[in-house]
Amino acid sequence: GLEIWCIENLRVVAVPKSSHGKFFCGSSYIILN
């Protein structure tokens, strides 16, 4: 399945499935399909 992580304060944080598809300007993401 699809997994998404966001970089917050130099740490990798998982993005919950309920927030998939919501991306914010200035944020960095890792997306694994």
C-alpha cells in the first residue's frame, strides 16, 4: 500500500492515512508506493 512520511524538525514522522493527499508548501515528504 501507500505510505507517506513527513520531515518535521529533522525527524521522519508517519502521516496518518486520514491525511493522505494533504500536502503543505515548504514541507518535505517521503512517499512509498
